[in-house]
Amino acid sequence: MSNPILGRVEQDAQRGYAGFRDTGQAPQHQYGQQQYGQQQYGQQAYGNQGYAPQQGQPYGQPQQHGQPYGQPQPGYGQPGPAGGYGGGGGDNRPITLDDVLLRTGALFAVLLAVSAVGWTLSAMVPAVGSLMMMVGLVGTIGMSLFMMFRRKPVGVVVAVLYAVLEGAFVGPISGFYHQIYDPVGSSVFESIVTQAILATLCVFGAMLVLYRTGVIKVTQKFRAIVSMMVLGYFVFSMINLGYMIFFDGSPFGFGGTGWLGIGISVFGTGLAAVTLALDFDNIETAIRTQAPVSYGWHLAIGLLVTLVWLYLELLRLLARLRSD
């Protein structure tokens, strides 16, 4: 499952959407563009056009009637109630790293709780577990497309709903992999699910170190290339899913368990790992540009999507390697 919101944060920061203000660089103006309330025709300020000053206002200064001309009204473009935007109210303070981590942890808690239910159902009532897995799969694909074309950032309701659907898919499919590829009586550390989780954590840590040390630098070219590759892999995954359901019948699709299939899994795993660098850069950009705190749900769901995608790719890779 690919990350459907790769370029959202950078686009919002560049447009100044939802209260973004980049403090790391001077604002860029278009050629010949003048700022309202700063320059007027003939380079004259409001106070120099013959208007009488108000009582208590210095002579030659522009009159203030509430909000300065050309400035957004209070609450305009700011996060509203329940993580929404544009309605005024809510918490408008700039986002911090703690805000992102707190929301990411909350979404992971929801995902793990639903996954535990799905794991149990896959073992006790396989038919119900399979139905839950299909609902989660269709739901995550639909939500991914929804978020891909949604113009507004993700709020708390959408984020929690997506975490529930992800859990409904991840839990049963992990249970089925456990039943098929783990020998009876094997230790927990020999479990394919445990190994996939540990590998996911190791890859996450390695990518964080590479990003923080500057070994991997997220440039515009890097972001564009990775985004195109993710989109292409997403289309391939949809085609492969249709092939699995209607023609192949195996859990792998194109390539099967041969070298081609292993190569596809290695590519998918590497692409998911590289996408983490984009997520780290998105979080850093949002903090630097002082995005509103409710934007943390958008950042959290982006990180959640990538980590689940990485986990599933590693799970498939290990399953292919364990197959005869």
C-alpha cells in the first residue's frame, strides 16, 4: 500500500495554506507583484493621501479599521474544530514534534487494537477473518484514493477511520501468514510476523539515521522521482491484485516465489524505505513553517501508511523466501 499524500505538506507550505508561514527563508513574490497595504500606486502610503488621522493615531500612518487591508481575517485558513480548517476556533498554535509523535502513537494504538481482533478472528473463524481482511483492503484502497485527491489535509476523523481499516486488513493477513509459514511449536522469535515487525523497526531506525546525518537528502528532484515510482508501484499493485484474485490464486501474483517475485518484493521494500525519508522531510517542513497543530493528524497518517506498507512488503518478502 503506497503513501497517498507524499507531496501534500510541501505544497501547502509553498501556497501558504492553512496557516503555514516559512520562517526559514524570505517570502518569494512574483515579478511585478505588490503587497496590499504596503505599496500603492505612486509609492504612496495610505496616510499620505490626505486622509485625516484618527484620534490618538500618529499623523501619516494608515488608518486601521479592524483588520489591515489585504490581511486574512481571524480564523481564515486556520484549523477549526475537530482538526478541520477554515472555520475559526480550535488550537492555532504551531505544531511541534511531540504533537506529531502523540498523534502517530494514538493511530498506532487504534491499528493494533483492531489488528488484534482480526488476528483472533483469523484463527478462530477463518471465514470471518477473511471477510474482515477484504473489507479492510477495499476500505484502505478507497480511503487512499480519497486522500490522494482530497484538497484539504486529513483531520482526526479521517485519520482514525483509516487506522481502523488498516487494522482490519493487517490483523487477519498477519494471522494467515502466521498459520501458513510458522511451523507448529516454533518460538515467537521464529515467527514470520515477529521477524517482519523487527525488520520494519530496523529499517525505520536506519532511514532516520541516514536522513538526520544528511546521507539522504530530500531535494525536489528526489521527491519527484520517488513520487512517480510510488505512483507506478501503486498501479502495478492494483494490477497484481486483480491477477491474483481472478487468474493466479496464489498470495503473491506476478513472479510467484521465484527470483522475479523476490526481486519485486525487494524493490517494493526499498521503495517503502526510501519513502520514509519523504515522511521525515514532511514533518520537518511542517514544524519549520509553523503549521497549525491540527496538521499533526495529516503527518501521522502519512507516517502510518508508509510503515504499514513497509511491514507488508517485508512480510511478503519473508514468505517468498520461506516458500519451496
